[in-house]
Amino acid sequence: MASSSPDREAEAVAAAAGEDEDTGAQIAPIVNLSEVAVTTGEEEEDVLLDIKAKLYRFDRDGNQWKERGTGNVKLLKHRETRKVRLVMRQAKTLKICANHLVVPTIKIQEHAGNDKSCVWHASDFADGELKDELFSIRFGSVENRKKFMEMVETIAESSGKVEEKDSKDASDAAGLLGKLSVDETEAEKVALAKPEEKSETETKTE
């Protein structure tokens, strides 16, 4: 009985060696995964500012500030429309927690009691529909808060000038079109009157 123990051990070692032996067989994967291009919607935009921060929104129902997420807040300028929007995604999930245009009417100010934070109102589209939100954002330093505020204010002012110019150009174009319309009407009247004058002249000659 004692002699059978080494035999069993030898059989076990042989079996284990057989399991680890590379037979050279190749197993095809059950599912073939192909690369998929992931778009963020930011491909046609240039980054003007990119700073890490923590964002809050004011919950009017609960009358309190609620955290929206921690991540990088960006100011992105579209290459064609030249419009600038503020976008912020949560660091881990990349879920959008702020997404709105920087418009001329935006008012941003330092948060009372915290020199690293600032607040502003915006018509935000982060949840898939426009909502009037009150945001507060906190940076790691006063310098980053100042940099953010200064750039937002500069963009808002610049956008206001562009809109004012576009409005003036549209008004000038409308005035020009109106003048052309009047001139064409006068020209039509003259053209219509000439055959009648000719007819009267021919009648007198006869």
C-alpha cells in the first residue's frame, strides 16, 4: 500500500504537465471587436481655457447648493461660427455637467465668502434641454479663479461687439434692399409709361 503513494504522485505530476502542455491549437475569439471612433462634439472647436475645478448648481426647491461634479472646465471657440461655449465634464464618467454659450448678457462675480469661487447665471443645456441655472465653481487657487473670470468677461464683451456689428450690418442691408426695391418700382413705372407716350405721339402724327 505504501508503494502506491509515489505512483499516484507521479501520475498527478504527469496529468498536471499534460494540462500545461501547449498543443499549438488556436482558439478563435467568440466576438470580433472593431475600433469605433468616439466623438465629443468638440472636434470643430479650439480650446481657449482648460482648468480643473469643482462645479455646483443652486437647487431652488431645496434652497441649497448641490455638487455637479469635479473635472476640467473648458472655454471652446467654434472655428466657423466663432461662438464660445463653456463645457465641463465629470472627471471619471465624462458626463457633461455644464454646457452653455458665453453670451454678452452673462454676469460673473466672485462668490461671497470664498475668493477661489465665482457664480453666474446661464441658460444651460447639460441635461438635454435649456434650463436657467445658477452655477458656482471653485478652483484650486485664486489665480485660476481670476483667470477664468477675466476670460469669460472678455469673451462676453467681444461677443456683444460682434452682435452689435452684425445687427448694424443687417440693418444697413435691409435699408439697401428697401432702396433697391423703391428704385425698381420707379423704373417699372417709367417703363410702363413709355409705350403709352409713344402711342399718343403716333396718334397725333396720324
